[in-house]
Amino acid sequence: MSHHDDPATERAGDPAAYGSDRVSDPFLEHRNLLFTVAYEMLSSAADAEDVVQETWLRWAQVDQAGVRDARAYLVRIVTRQALNRIRTLQRRRETYVGPWLPEPLLTAPDVAEDVELADSVSTAMLMVLETLSPTERAVFLLREVFGFEYAEIAAAVDKSPAAVRQVASRAGRAVRAQRPEPVPTGETEQVLQRFLEATSSGDLRPLMDLMAPDVVMFSDGGGLKQAALRPIHGPDKVVRWMIGVFSRFPGELTYDLVTLNGQPALRLFGDGVLDVVATLRVEGGLVTALYLVRNPEKLSRAEGEAAPLSR
């Protein structure tokens, strides 16, 4: 049975799924936080669920009466499990066909109200985090997103607090150099609406006018669906590639707007089957990056129930 079929991973937050009906169980209380940490570390919901399950198994073996700060202790376990998992994922990505993109997550609209959380799980930010080393990523997230103290982070990554400060400083500089400014939800929605109108009009000029001169498009088919094997640069090439793919779209093309990874996003369906998830990076009212996920193995969490995220 794969982890996709495992009822323990399907019923997120359900006490019965973890063999406990105690509402006061610290694991259940912090489960959404643990999933969020694992997902931001791994950019994969399926792997994050596996890590949370492993964390629960370890927590069940702990003398919990001796744990002073259950939240910090559980985050320490989930961070270590995620760091172990990253090595496997890195090997898997070495043979991945074409650009690799994070697994899209359907998120509740109220996630966007927590600007820092929404920004940290956005596709654009997850792509920035991919440029960090695993330890840098863990330290940056635990400090900047989840607000842990240096001593708590040190225990999670097996380094001294002084070393963690250095890593945090280095990671912070790297992220600041690359991260986009957070864009109000309404502005992204507006750009997406204009994008849709321009696409359906058949007139290429309005579509190209929406894109920054240095726009880049990443398409992730995982070797299972048609996608560009390298990033595509420039409005003209991006638009022509999209028109070429959508003209060969399977069946009747329909779409809807949803909140994915804390941001407004577009889902495209062919004959009612989800085929593409599109998210944008918007800066100065223009699209600077387009992220298209077509790999069917990554689309299951873009449907169904919203992912339980928290800080």
C-alpha cells in the first residue's frame, strides 16, 4: 500500500488515525504545524505526511511526562526526519525529467490572511528555498517563519547556537537576494483574471503585455505529460509554447481559480480531469515567472480538502 492509500496519512488531524482520542495529546495539538514544517522543508505533501507519521511513531515512544516544551520537541523530531528524507529526494531529483517544481497544495483562503505563512509556502518562495542547503533551509524556516529560538534550532539540527546564528545569517542573505516582495492577494487575482481574458480572446498582444521582459516559465511534466525540458525565457517564447500546448489540450478545456500554496492560482481541466496547475510570480503588476505543474503524480493535493497549515 503506498502512502497515498494509507488512511493514517489521509485523515490529517483525525485522532483515530494516530491511535488516540485524547484531544489534549500534544502531537494532535501541533500536527498542522508539523505538517507545515515538513512540507516547507520538502516541497512535497506526500513526503511531508510520511515524515509526520514517522514523527508520531517516535513521539509515541517518548516519556512525554519528561518533555518540558512539547511543541519544540516535536518540531525537533520532524526537522530531523525531514533532513533525513531530503537525501532520498535529492537522489530522486537527479533523474527527474525536466524542471522540478514543488507539489501544489490546495490551501484554505484564510491562509492568505497570514501574510508570512502564505508567502513562505508560495511556489516562488519554495523555489528560492530549493537553492539553500538542507541545513540552511531548516534554520531559515525555523527562525524566520516559525519563530524558534537559536538554542531550540540548534537542538533540531545538531549544531551549536553560535553556528546556527551564522547559518541563519547566511541563509537570510541568500533568501533576501532572491525572494519576491509579497504581493496582495487581490493584485495577483487581478493579474490572473487579465491573464485568462487575454488567453481566451485569442489576441496575443494583451497576453504578452502582462509579462515582464525577463519572464521565465517552468513546466513540470515529470516525463509523464508534455512539458518543456528547460525553463523558457521571454514573453514571445512563453506565449507561443503555451498556445502550442493548449491547442492540443485533451478534450473540453475548463478552468477555475482557487487558493494554492496560499496564493490565487489557476486549475485547468481537460474533460473534467485536472491537467495543469498554474501559479504566478507577480512583481510590479507583471508576471515575472510562470509555474505550470502537469505531472499527474503531483496533482492530487490540488484537489479535495485544503491542506492543514499553521505556524
